[in-house]
Amino acid sequence: MPAGRAPGWWVRFDNEATRCPGCASERIQLLEALSISRKPDGRTVAFISGCEACGLVFANPLPTAEQLDQYYSEEGAWAAPRAERLERIERSYLRKAAKPPRPDRPPRVKPPAPPGGPERLLNAIAPYLPIDTPAPGVKVLDFGCGDGKLLNRFQDRGWQTYGIEPSTDVPFIRHTRLESPPQDGSFELVVLHHVLEHVLNPLDVLQQLSGSVRIGGSVLISVPRLDTLAVHRDLNYCIDARRHIMSFTERCMTGLLARTGFENAARLDLPELDQSHTDGQPKRLRLIATRVAQPPPPPAMPLVPAIEVLRQFRRRSRGVKGLGNGLLPVRVRAALIQHAREREAQARRAARLSETKTPAD
């Protein structure tokens, strides 16, 4: 039977993960059924699984590394909708770089940047880092830097700026491109701004980046916030089986950081950023952590917050997402969702067919 077809009232996939994609523990459990956009194999449902050892929550089955590489390549689905904007940014950078300096004209004083998302984010971490007064040669690495707008702000303040980004060359007109995180402990700060939810092994990424940060340096992380799902109720923002394939509670992220040499310094609750980016809803978890010689132990029972918030969300949901109200096994809930989706598709096909028919003479 092809993957994604429900054998009666029970769903199982041949390529389901049996180990945690982060810590490789076999102590994983199915937490919830997830309605998804139709896959090429016809599948319209996946599972939300969780690891009892590290607390990582992930879509199951996961996409392959090859599928993700294609999705985030320059020709992939991530970059294509942004191509026009990236081209405008590239033309702007090249135009400025081509302008010869005018020795007879004093240097232009750049006006303060508008208080948008990057500025507000930098202001929020200023109590923990010398954002506006960096020491000579201090370096920042943005892992998954996108179009480089955050690195631009750091560079304007005097930081040496480095980025890793497979989807576009645009930021590297201004900033230094790296293919992988250096393991020389030379960076004061590493930024992971909405990256970890997209990768197959977030623990491995954190371990690599730990080698880039000096003892006493910092990492800034922002990811969709699973803890507050019962408040914002946007499950597909937290996990969607295509782009956001990993999901995190604060307890899970604290544990992943501890496993890789970091200690949480602060959670950055920024209502003004929530207002401008997520309609005022607390959908984003922002943490700043310090690289330490003796990291604390990971917190106990790391999966419990995810289990509890998914239970709360299920109780408050309506329709297909709330089917089963937790009393039925997850595999049965997945079958109910899949059958409901199939009935909806059949109804749409029937409606289209009736619209194309002409009345008999």
C-alpha cells in the first residue's frame, strides 16, 4: 500500500522515524495527527512526534535531506517567491558599491535606521552584548542570514559580519560568506533567526556553532513558540511538515543549548515585535544564551510542556483538528483526518463537474 493511504481506520507510513532526529534516542512517541498540504504521493496527513529524551518535537515522516536542499536552493520554492525583492536589493548594493568616493565631499552621516524588526531585535540584546560599541575586530555569524538585513545592522555598528546562506548570493556583496561554521571559537555572537525549525538535525547545528563561539560569547535564537500554542492557536506556524519540520518549547531549547555548551541568559519577550510580525500574538520564542565552560544539566522531563500544550490545543480546537478529542489513538485520529480530507476533495470535484455541465435542451 502506498505511503499516505489509510488501511481502514489506522495510518502507518513506511518511512516513519523510529529515532529522534536530534539526539538519536529511541524514546519517541506519537503526540498528534497533523493535516498537511497534499504531498506528491497523495499523502494529506502526518504525525507530530516527540522525543522523551531531549524534548524535540518533529514532523513524522520527515522530508529527506535532498528534498530540503532542493527546497532551499537558489532555484527552489523558498527563493523563487523572493527573487524580485532579492534582485532589487542586489541592484541597490551594486549601485552603491560602484559609486566612487568624492574626496571633495565630507562623508555622509547616515540617518538612524527606522525602528523596524532588526533594530528592535538588536536593541533587545543590547543589555547582554556591546551592540553599539563593539571592540575592534569583534565578529558575528548569522547562520541562515537570508538577504542579510540583520547583518547590515551589525556592520553599520562596526561589527565584522559573516553569513551562511545557500539560497542567495545577495548578502555576500556586503558580508563574508562561509560554507560551514568555523571551529576556532573566534565569534562573539552567532545568530540563528528562524533557522532551527527548518533543519533535519537542530542539535547537530547547535553543536557545530558551539565551536564557533568563544567561551563567554553568545548565541541568539528565534523559533516558532510551541509553548504558547494554546494562546495563539496557529499549529501550522509551529509545525507544518514541509518548512517548519521541527518545533520547540522553551524547556526543550534550554536542554538542547545545555547539551551543546550554552546556558540560557534570557528570554526576550518583545510585544512590539509580536505586534509587527505576528499580529500581536506570542508566536516566537527568542532566547539569548552564553557559551560556558561548565554548562548546566538539561532540564528534566523535557517533552512534558509539548504534551500538555498539544492537549490544551486539542481541547480548544473545532472540526477536523479536534477530532477524537484525545480519546482515540493518534493513528486513528490521522485516519479520521485523512478520510475527511478525501471527502472534501470529492465534494470539490463534484461541484466543479456540475459547474461544467450544460443544461439539456
